[in-house]
Amino acid sequence: MPGMLTIGAVLENAARVSPRAIGATLDEDALTFAEIDERSNQVANGLADLGVTRGDRVLWWGDTTLDAIPVFGGCAKLGAVFAPLNARAGVDEIRPVASYARARLLLADTAHADMAAELGVAFTPDVPFGAPDAPAGGPDETDPHVIFFTSGSTGRPKGVVLSHRTNWLRTYPSATATSGGAGVVCMFPLFHMAGWTIALGAWQARRAVHFVRVPDAPTLLDTAARHHASRLYCIPAVWGRVLEHGVGGYDLSALVEADTGTSVTPPELLAAIKAALPHTVTRVFYGSTEAGPTPSGAKS
């Protein structure tokens, strides 16, 4: 329904307004907003061909790859619930999570296909693609959109369910402070809630999100320089490694925001970031978690 706050509408709006603009990159690969939207339609129709319907849970078990994006978008358009699994976990760790999710289907990349076969959930090692047209029907904004699993600090990961409306509002640009320019560098893997939060914030502003396979200092800095990114998002521990590595030799002149996210950030680290990147705004959020930053943060 037009005007509803659904995640599929975010992708459709970006494709309509900025079809040729880059929406996501990883290494040398890139997807435009038109490609993201069309491939999301194809996955939605491919899932429907496999019998997935509105409200069904679809697990994704894979490394950070651009293939995850149309799975995320396809579930959103069909009304299925996207549930990414920790790509670094083993079968014994994933088995209770998969059982708890009561999934209709498990999609796995090549690296996880053999392990996926051990879980007793119907799975396919290939992302299903169908017709490129927008799927019929679709979700209501109050329908569940994603299930993210916590890191399991109590020894048992718990599922956090977000509706389309909730995820739309919590990633609206004014809430996530996505800057202009050429987008944001994201250090998080795509089984992590924060990775999709950053991506949706960027896509709502029709900006690119630049993913990395390994969030080490050279990769993050090289990615920011190569894409002339305007925002670099790192947790404090990673900022510490970035500063230890040094920012010299990287063209970070386009960088506007040095973002520490929602983790507690020592004042001395903020000062060190500001000293290393004096032309940026250092942004830190308080009173929140990675599940949804609140724009009550301090700028320096």
C-alpha cells in the first residue's frame, strides 16, 4: 500500500529517485539502487516459488557478501521475516538458534552449505531468483521484518524481532545521522543488527554503504579513501586500532563524520579521534544500544 512504512518501500524509493547511484559496495563489487530493487524482487518471487509466504521466517547463513542484500530486500517485499545467522558460529551453536526461529527455509552461501545441511531445516545453497517484477501483495508496516539474534551473553542467544515500521523509523536519516556525500563505511558483518541499521540509514538518504570483509584498520581506511566516504563508523576498540595504525597516507578529505556508534567511548579516545581527523565531527550517542541509536549524542 502506498505510503506505508515498509522496508521494501525504502528500496523502491531509492531505485525510483536515484536508479544509477551506487547503493552498496564490497571490495570491487557494487550494486546500484536499481539493481538492489530488481534483485530484491527476483528473490521475493524466487522465495514465493519455493513456497515461502508472508510471515514465514527465512534464515540467512553466510559471510558478508552483496548476495545478502537482495535476500534482505526480497524477504521485505514478500513479507517474509529475514533472520541472519552468525557466520562465525559452528553447527552446534547455530542448531538451537535455527530451532528457536522455526524457519521455513535456510539460505546458505557456499562456505556454509555443508554445515547447513546438518541442521535439519530445508535449505538451498543458492539464492533463489524469480521474475524481476514487484511481487504481489506484501507486508503491512506492522508485520515483523527481521529477527536478529543477540550475542548470547547469558549463554543462549535471544531473538529480537523488529517490524517494518520500527525498522523504518529507527533508521530514518534524522535518527541515524547519515551524512551526505558518498556514504558510510560499515565495519559490521551482515549477520549483525548494526550492519543493517547503517545500511538502511544510508539507503533512506539514498547514499551508499561500503562494506568490508575484515574490519582491520588498513581496510577501513583504504575503503573510506577509495570511495571518498563521508562517514566512518567504528566501535571504540576499532577506532583505537585505526589510530594506532595511523591515518597518514589516506585521503580522508571527504570524511565529515567520525562515528563511535553507541558504545561507551572514553573522552581521551574522542580527543584522539578529533586530533587525527580535525576536519570531522566526532559523533557519539548516549543512552542507547546498537539496536537503535538515539540522536541525543554529543558532537565535538
